[in-house]
Amino acid sequence: MNARPDHSVLADQEGSARDDLLMDVRNVSLSFGGVKAITDISFDVRQGEIRAIIGPNGAGKTSMLNVINGFYTPQVGTITFRGVERRSMKPHDAVRQGIARTFQNVALFKGMSTLDNIMAGRSVLMKRNIVWQMLWRGPALREEIEHREKVEEIIDFLEIEHIRRTPVGKLPYGLQKRVELGRALAMEPSLLLLDEPMAGMNLEEKEDMSRFILDVNQQRGTTIALIEHDMGVVMDLSDRVVVLDYGKKIADGPPDEVKNSQAVIDAYLGVPH
């Protein structure tokens, strides 16, 4: 697995990195009835980085992703994305603004082919109205061809040409996760949210997915925020890591600094609060 060359570079350039701020999460709190899922969380994501969000089960990681892309509306706090501050946003608005995501459990159209699943990700970028699309001629046909070319490029990029016509329900789990990544990339996000992209994978599948995540970041220039339980993967891939525990932030910084934090060690060892 290819590791990032030097985690210290971003930290050494902290002053200039602030000019590349893509998203700023400020004092976000989220509750469900009397249960506090997130309490006063603040962190940022900088343009071009891989930002990891980690923590034990039940720490609030997926809830945080759901707030970012509009599934949940926090009771307190704001999120500033590309200079626009908001508290609430619908998921389809998040996609239009440049935020795409994958899910902890694969969420694909199992009866559709790999090609058609990835093509579905382009729907938010299509501009022709439903009448033209039903006629499938003129401007709608030209637009369809343009979008299909983009999808074929993603299929080549993810090395899944051999399954492009295969219904995804017939694919092994690791390839389904890769197709889901392709569908998210088809939305051309400026921020890609990955919710446990390697959950349930074997070692070979994890190495492949790690390589593609790095390539998405480095070759395609996509900023990534990911949740992942495999600490080896997190330390190899991420530029910075924010750690949640019981819905609160307990650490935030470069991977080497975070993994040596006593608060992080205690959280993962299950030391009583």
C-alpha cells in the first residue's frame, strides 16, 4: 500500500493552509431526544487533504458525516463550506454544492449494471429537462454522450472495465464498494465523504481501496474526509485526524501526534470515564 510521503508537510505550512480552508465545522451539537450524539464539535477540512474522523463505536462519527451532507440538522452550531455558512441543508443541495459520499453499508441499485449505477451519479449534473431526456435526441442525446464519456473514464480509473455490464448485485463485496466510490466520483465533488470505505474487506481489498483513495486525492485533486476503524489505514492515508469519543472531540492533529495522545489511547483501550 502506498503511504503518503510526509504527514508533517501540512502542519509545517499551517499558516498558508488556512487560505485553503474548504469546510469549517463550528460548535456543532446534535441530540436525539435526551441522547447527545455530538457535543460542541469544531474542526476544519483544508483543500486537497485527506481528513480522517476516528473514534470507538458510538463516538458520533457517522452522525457528524450526516450533519455535513444534510441528513441531520444540528440544534447548535454552523458549517461553512466554500465560504457559505449554514446550519441546515438537504442532501440533494449538498450534492449540488459539491459534497458527495459513500455509505457504511453499500447503497447501490443491485439490479443495475456497474455502468448504470455510476451513470446515476451524473443525474445531478444533467441540465436537460425530462421531456428531452425521454425523447433521447438532440441536446439530451449529446448531453448523455458527454456524461457517459465521463463515466467510462471513471470506470477506467477504478480498473473495473471487466464488470462494467455486470449487475452489481452479482459482484463481490469489495467490488461493490469500488462501484459505490465510482458513483460518488461521478458527481464531481470538491469534498468526498467516505463512511468506513474498507469495512468488511480482506487485506487485498483494503490495499486496493487505499490505493484508489490516494489516487482520487492526488491525481484527481479531490479533498476527502473519511471515517475508518483500521488505524493502520488511517495513519498511512490521512494528513490530519480528528478523534471523537462519546460525541466529544478528544484530539485533533497530525497522525503521529494523535496516535500518541493519552486520551486517544484511553478511548480505544476502553478506560472508564
